[in-house]
Amino acid sequence: MRFHPDGPSIPDILLERCDAGRVVFLCGAGVSVPSGMPNFVDLTRYVIEFFDPPADSEIMAAFRPWLDDQSAANVPLDQIFNLLHLEYGKGEVNALVTERLSAPLEIKDFGREHGLIKRVSSSLSGVPQIVTTNFDRLFEIGQEGEHLVRHVQPAFPDLNFGSKIEGITYLHGRLVDAASESHPYVLSSADFGRAYLSEGWATNFIRHLLERYTVVLVGYQAEDPPIKYLLQGLNHDGQYDRSRLYAFDHGLPEEIEAKWRDRGVTAIAYSDHPDLWWSMEAWADRADDPRRWRASIIAKSQQDPKNLAPHERGQVAHVLRTVQGAKLFSEAEPAPHPEWVCVMDANVRSAKQSRDYGDDAEVFDPGAAYGLDDDLGDMSEDDRRQGVSNDNLLVWRDEDDNPHDFHRLGGRQAEGFETIPKRLGHLINWVSKSIDSPVLAWWAIRQNGLHPRLLKQFERQMERSEALHERARHIWNLILEHHRDPRNRQLDSDWFDLKKRIKAEGWTASVLRDFRRVSTPRMEIKPPFGLVQSRPPCVPWEKIHFGDLGQFEVVFLERHNEGLDVPDDQLPQVFGILEEQLTVASGLLGDIETVYFQTPTCYPDREVDGREHITKAAEVVTLFVQLFDRMAAKWSELAHAHATTWPATDQFFFRKLKLYAFSKVDTFEADHVAEEVLSLDQETFWDIDVVRELLFLLADRWGELSQEKRNQLIDRILTGPDQLSHWSDEEFPGRRDEFAARYARYLELKDCELTADRSDWLAEMIRGISGWSDDWATSTVIERGSHVGWIGTDEKPDALMNLPVNEVISKAKEDLKRDFDSFTEKRPFTGLVKANPRKALSALTVAGRDDDYPKAFWSSMITELPADIPPRLRRVFLNRIARLPHAVIAELRHTLGRWLDQNLVAVLEFDDDLGWAVYDHIVDGILSAGADAAKSGLGEVRQGGKVIQRSRRTFEHAINGPIGMCANALFHAVPGKKQEAGSLIPDHIKSRVERLFTASNEGADHAVSITTSKLNWLMFVDPGWTQERLIPMLAFEHPASEPAWNGFLHGREPSPTLAEIIKPILLDLIPWVERLSWDRDFSEVAAQWLGFMRVFHPDEPSGLSRGEMRSVFRAMSDDTRNRFIFWLGQVGQKNENGWAKHVIPLINEDWPRERRYRTSASMRAWIGLLDDTGDSFPAVYEAVKMFLVPVETHDHPFYRFTREISDEKPITALFPEVTLDLMNRATPQVLTRPPYELPKVLALIAETEPDLTSDPRYLRLIDLVERS
């Protein structure tokens, strides 16, 4: 946890032990330096300057490097003090030390840091617990300091006999008065040797301290003499519990970790000294009253977490990792903001970005909105494969209790009343109390199962909450129903198990019950699409749509394309069960507000055009119809009884099935069918989803009907439908007559005889319908996607074909809306462009005379114009584009930019001069419209309504921007004969490219990015222009360097010629890239390029030398180095003999040897590389093993070592001895949590190579496993 954004990340366990009064601070010179005290170097200089030894003396020879270059100093300062003692006498030297440390301090607030540490280190009694190697008495400043107990050697507290550590313990001596006869300080190497080694009194004291307390080192560096002697005396080399000894140190985390790790110390890095003391001040406030501090953090949780900084969310997360914090959180009033569940759930906050649809679509980054300050950055798929994840607060943690009641083989607890760790129990209470927020519903849908106790709590909360919104109650009921069905959280093999039972047992009563269970419809809910895929809804319940929360779908008897054989004697029972389940499914579909639901036609072989798309829930209808056909043939009366009960009001299944059943001649008498059809209400009668079944029924049985019933039916049809809500009063008569004419004319065309007056009535109606065609009638029953319930597009241009040109646009605008009764969007102008492009263009030209340039129609004209139009029409079209007003060009900029990108080559082949005129006119229009017109179609990333600052100077923005598209079109237009080496880009293309470089705002960036993405090819074709105009942009100080590099890094690695030229820049590229705010981390790409140059072009002018590659590695961040290791694995796998030829030499010769590069994160990367090495595992391990460090992790990096992947034996079974050595290196001496993979690896080693069970390495590891 961090107290401040730039402060050190302090482990939770250390903070909690501090709250419990179990932490002792061991303080060095760095604590006193801010108060004006000298550090060890300055103190040594003071003494030496006083004695002024000869310049050629041993003392000066030893000390001079400390003044010039401390990194070159090789004589420790304690040894220099030993020389001073020998030369000038210990008493005199130490007296001088007393004099220097007793000098008045000029710093105004000296002792401030000491006061903070006293507060942080206090016991539960409020008394500081401090050990210091400093001599000064700054811890004694202040009223409370004067009364503190002071311990000085040899009178240290005897911790073995229960003495307290409260007060100040001066480990190396306490500053005495200047007039004292003796000055007993531990200063020289001889003093240190006695204290820590020969006599060991300091070592013994610290050892006993570590057995009882957690010790925090502050004010030291890893190389300081006190640390060196202390850890040498303790033999503290990493074989101890590292959670007992911590050290704050200044520097980069990976460097600090490496320096302290081999000393058995957990390092806490901070970037600057003020950041450390700023955090210490906040920690002191917490230590003064942990409960009050905890309450203040919980108060923050009432804010939207998106409005807090990552470290502030991290503070709340820290509190929620404790029982006390979770309890406070769950009981807080007002209740915490519901979106804190997104912070707690690592799967939510680590999800990928999502975006809305359309131009300028909003992008949501859950990591930016909900991430914690110590979360991992962009996790690669390889990371996820190895189980790398961020901390999830909603799962059991090592610090949680583990109630035994739930872990039993018999006597299971009642569902929903299971015991659960206290912390999770409190979080369950909060989550369940937050059901009035749609956010919690969205979160619950994302879970693959919910704990039974949480489900029960949800139910109870719904029962208690009278104020819960009706819609919320309805949706929560559906969510709970989904989670209570075990089929939604496991692989559903029920169908296959049922088929096996039928084959083995037949259709017994037990099998029929099983069939009823398996065929019961279930509701499947998946995460939603679009922006809400990773962003929870932010609207109240009354505005919530199901699609805001998830994809709700009814799944019904998934047969996996297999048939179901039902014998005749079991047909009634099976049919009855399916009938019941259709009723259940219909209820579910209604509950999830299904609007567009397509059931298969009951006539699959009749008047069908194309293949129909059927949802999972509807597939069973085909089986049901087949079984009904058999029922009607064998048990006509029983079929009649069933069909009679089917409600025609059910829009999903039974309305269609009932009309189909009426077609059975032996089951239903014709006039009875007519009466039933006539009794249908208007909505049912005119339901477009059952039009096939209705009209086929009437057409098939028309001859059987009495004249009276025929007349009644045709009168009902010719009267037409009622006015629908979205039909205006003006359009209703026309709509009504069109539907009536379609139905009636279809029957007439099928030889269904109408009386003369009714036939005349129909003919008169058709004459009043503009553009009527009998195809309208026949198409009414044709099974097409746009007629059967999913939203389609009707591009039929019939309504426009015969209109005068000057009326086309106004009529097309009227039709530019959806026909809701047929789920179809009318796009007649698009159809006109395809069918009669000349008329479409003429209509737009006429409208243009009135300054009317409808964007939608011009977009259709541009994008849908057929490729095979006559040359003359094409010329007219191009000239029309070339004369569009600039304002219209700007409005159509994305459409025209995309059209140029895709069609400029063809246009130039048609007419070169005209093509360039069109191109230049489009660019003129875009450039003249200003900065906004050049903007990319990619939207902003938002968090809490605020824009997250991400660079827009990228290739992704360029390919979605009009200027970027225009630039890309230019490179498509380079003639084929000009694409050979040195053939040069034509001047007229280069001049246009360079003009785009002058576009305003981000337009120029897009042109640059597109151009540099082709830099390798441009260097090949036109090296002179490339070196003169483009390569200079790669210089980091160039104003276009950011878009230039982003585009370049989207291409392939630089060619040898190009690499040789830009190599000086490449060597410094990675640190520069890592400072930029791009969406993707291109430092990884840059690292791979440099690796490619080293691996495949070693020591060539276009490649890298060993020293250059090593410098590149050192300049990378730890994360980039680790991703490079993954790339190395790809080199090993994808190249012949790649491990031995490329990977192993690079590791052996180039990888930096400094310990700071051996981090826990690099450990995971090396393991990821090793588990893909196959037969080369032993050889690669031999190269890698020196870089491996012991690490304890929640991840499972060794899963490939125990599992068969793609029929290959596990690595452990192939190389047991090498794997054992790896596990021994990778496993710490002390484990603080049960290991996950280690027991499996050891078991496989014992099985594969039993002799290794007596190996000391195996014995150490198995002992750790058995003790855990």
C-alpha cells in the first residue's frame, strides 16, 4: 500500500504488524542526515581533515576514492577508522567524533524524522520501540523522548526472559559528553568484529529481536558496514523468513530488490528521500490511531472509485484485506459506492479495454478506472497462461481464517448457510445490500457461479427490501435463477449422458424423468458487447436495458446436431414433456423481454430463400413439429386435444404451432379452423412472424371452406390491420392497404377464388398503391432473414424507381426509417444506387442545386456505386465529387478518405488527370475545414466521465483518420514499375505526401505515422528522399518524432541498410518509448528489433555487438526485459536449432550479470521460456540457472512441468534431475504459504526417477511441502 502516489509500496503484512505493536525500527545514519548530522563519509572526512595525514599515507590512499568516485572505493570506511585508531589512538579519534556530533544543529526542525519513527514504531502501550546504530541523541528530543528508557551495551533488554524492547536501544553506543573520559563507539572494523563476530553481543541481540518482532531497517544502504556485519553475523543469506526483516532504500525497485534479496531482506524501494518521509508522516498518523485511520479510508469508499487515484484505491483495498476493514466497509453509512466491487474483482479491473460503436466512439479502460497502484501493467497472454494475475479481494487469502465446518465428507451444511471466512462474510453482506445498484447485477452476470451464501443473501435482501425497484427485482430474479442452475457453470454433458442411458436402458420411467430434467430450458447470461463489456452501467433501473447488463439467451435441449429416436409407445409422454418445456421457455423469453425471436418455419421445404438462422432456444421447435406430425398421423384426437390447449397469445412458439396444427386435415375440420382464425385478435392475426403459417393454412384449406367462411376471412384481410403506434395518421391508410393487399393478393395468386365484388375491392386497393408489384405479395411468405424476426435491411428501390428525379430524395428521406412490424430498415436509396446509379446520381445533383447534400445518401452513392458502371457515368460521378463544396467534403471526410484508400488506384487507371483532381479536391476540403476535420475516428478513453490522457499521435489513430487514409491512398498509387530497388517515388506523389505533413493538429501526425510505417519499403525504393525527409523525423528532438516512431514500430524490423543508418538512435530508443503514453507498449517491439539485430546480424554494421546489446538490456525496464525473454522463447521455437544457435549464446554472452536484474518478475519470465524448450530444456536451463532467484508467488508458473500438453510428456517426466535442480533454485528456504505446484512436481520426480528421492535437494523440498 502507498500512502502517497510517489511513496514506497509498503507490504500489508508489515502495516498490520505495526498496528499490532510488533514492529521495531532499526535506524541508521540516513535518519539523522536531514537534521544536519553527517553520514559515515562526512564523519570520516571530518576526522581525517582534523588529523591531516600525509598525502602519501595509507589513510589518504584508502580514503581518497571516497572523495573522487565512491563507486571506485574499495577500502570500507570502518577499516579506515581502524587505520585512524592505529595511527592516532582510539580515544582521540572517538573524542573527535563526539565533538562533531555534539555541534549545534542549524536545521530548523531537526529531529522531525526521529519523531515520526517514534510514532510509527510504538508498541500497543504507545511507547516507541527503536534500535539505532547512530550515536546521536536525536530520538531523545521532545517531552516524550526525555522519559524514554535508554538501553546501551552491555545493558540491552534480555528478550529471552521477556524483557520489553520499549524505549531506545543504542546498538553501537550513545553519544557521551565531550568531557567524558571514554567514548565507547562501534566505529572501526575491529569494533564491528567484536560486536558482531568474535563476541557477538550485537548479533545475539538482533537475532533474539528477529525471533520476536518484525524489524525495519531505515537510513541504511545495503553496502553500509553495520548491515554487512549484522547480516554476516546472523548468517542471514536468504534462508530466513524474509517477512521478518525489511529495509527502506532509495532507488529503482528492481535494483533495490536485487541488492537486498541475497541478504535475506525484503526491500522497499522509494524514489526520493522526501517521498519516504512524506509517507512516514502519513504512516505515523495511522500508527497514532489505526482505527481512526481505517475509518478515514473507509470514508473514501463512499466516493466513486473512478474519481480516486490508484494509490487511494490501493488504500481501500489494503483495508479490505483485513477482517476489521471488511466489517467497517460492510457497515458504513452511507454505503460505499457500488463500483468498489469492480476494484475488488481482479478480473474486472484487469479486463481489456472496451469501446462503443461508431466514429469518435468512447473507449473505457478498466485498469485506469479501477486499477490499484501495485497492479501489474499490461498482462500478456503468456502471463495469463502461467496464471499471473492481480490481487483478487473476493477470494480466500492466506491471511483469512479457514473454517473447518465446510471441509467435511459427510454432514454437509445447508445450502446458503455454509460457514465462510469472516472477511468474505462481511463482503457478502455489503454486496448483497447493494442490490439496488445495476452495477452489482452487471458484476454478478460476469461471474461463473456465485457462492451459495451470497445467493441466499441476495434472496433475503430482496425479501426485506420493499423499496427495491420493480425492474431491479425482476432482473435479480433472473440472475439468481441463472446462478442456481449448475448447467451454467460447468461443461454440460447431460445430453450425451441421456443418450447413453436411452441406449442402455430404453425409455424407462427413470429415463423419462431424466429427459424432463435435461430438456428443461435454462437461461444463459454472457457478458455484454460494446462499451459495457468492461464498463458497468451508470443509469438507474428504470433506464436499464437487458443489453446493458449482459447477453440474455434461453437455451433449450441442446442436442449437438444429434437426433432423438422416440418409439411410438413413448411418443405421447415425450411429446407432453416437450410441450411443457415450450411453455417454460416461452415464459423465460418473455421475462428477458425478447423482442426479436425467430422460430424455424413449420414448412422448411416450402418457399424458402437461403438458409435460416435459428437460435438455440428455437431449434427444438423442428423436433416438436416432427413429433406432432407423428402424433397427428397415429393419434389424431390426442393431437387435436394438445393443439386446442395451445395459446394463440404466445408469440414465441404456440401461435405459430397452432396455425400449423390447423393445417392437419384429419385432425381439425375446416370450418372450425376458420372460426378459430377469425377469433384471433388483430395483433395475432397480423403477426408478421406467423404470416407463412397463416397464409399457407388458408391457401391449403381454402377449397374445404364454406363460402360464408371464405367471405368472412377475406373481409377480415381486406379490412387490414389496426394502426400501430409508430404509424402516423397520414401514413396509416397506405400502410393498412399495403398489408391487406399483400395477404389477399397472395391467396388470389394461389388460386383461392374470391367473389367478384371482393376481387374488385382488392384490385381497386392495389391501384392505389404506388409502384405495386405482385412480387410484393409472393415475397410476403418467402422465408428470408429480414421477414422472420431479426433486424434486417430492405434495400428494394421499388418506391423510387418510377418517381421523377426531383422527387427521389424527399421520398427516400421518408423511407429512411425502420418498418417495425417487419423488423426491417428501409434503405431504398442504397438499392437505387445499385440498381440505377445514373438516376441516384441525378437525384443528388438536383438536390445539390438547392444546396441539399444529404450525408447518408452521398455516403451510399460513394460506397455502394457498382464497379461495372459505364465509363461515361463513372466520369460524371468523379466530376461531381470534384465539385462538391468543401463543407460537404469535410462532413463526408471519413467516407471519402476510406473511398480514396480503397479506390484511388482504380480511379487513376480510369483517368489519371481526373483522378488526381478528385484526390486534390478531397484533400483541399479536409484541410480547409480546420483541425477538427483531421481528427481520428477513434474516441477518447474515459474514466468517470473524465478523459484519460493518452497520446493521439499514433498509427491506430492515423488509420482511422481522414488524412491518414489519404496518405495511405498515395502509397497504393505508386505504379508497380516504380516499386523496384532505387526506382524512386514519383515527384507528384512525394509532393502530395509532404503537403499532408503540413496538415493542422493531428492530421500531420497521421500522415507521418502512415508514411513511416512503410519506412523499410521507402528506403528500398527511394533512399535519397527517405534519408533527406523521413529519417530526420526519427531524431527524438524532432517535433514529429512521436508519430514517426509509432508508425515505424508498427512495421517490420528495419532492413540492414536502414538499421545501419538509424542504429545510434535505436540504441537509445527504449527508455524514450517507455516515457510515452501510447495505448500499446512499443518498448517490447523495440526490444525485439534490437534483439533481432543482435541475434541474426551479430557484429555487422547493421547489427549489434555484445557490449551494445548488454547496454540495451540495462536500459530496459524490468517489464520490457521480461517480455523480451518471451520473444527469445519464440526465437528458440521457430528457428531450426534455434535454442542452441541463437538463444543460449545470447544468454551466455549478452545478458547482464548484475544482481539487480534478477527479480521475482524476471523469474516468472525465465520459467515461461524454459517450459517451451522441449528437448533443449537441459541446455537452456544450464544457461539460465544463474539468473534464477527463489521466489514465492500466488501464480502457477510450473504448470507445464506436471501436465501433458498436446500429447507431449511433462517436462518433469522427461528431465527429472534438471527439474529438481530448477525447483531447488526457485524455492525459498522458508515458505509462508502452502505451495501449489511443488508437491505435484516432486511426486512426478519420485515416480519417474525414484533414486532422486534421496537427493538432498529433494529432501529439502519435500520437507517444506510436508511442513506447509
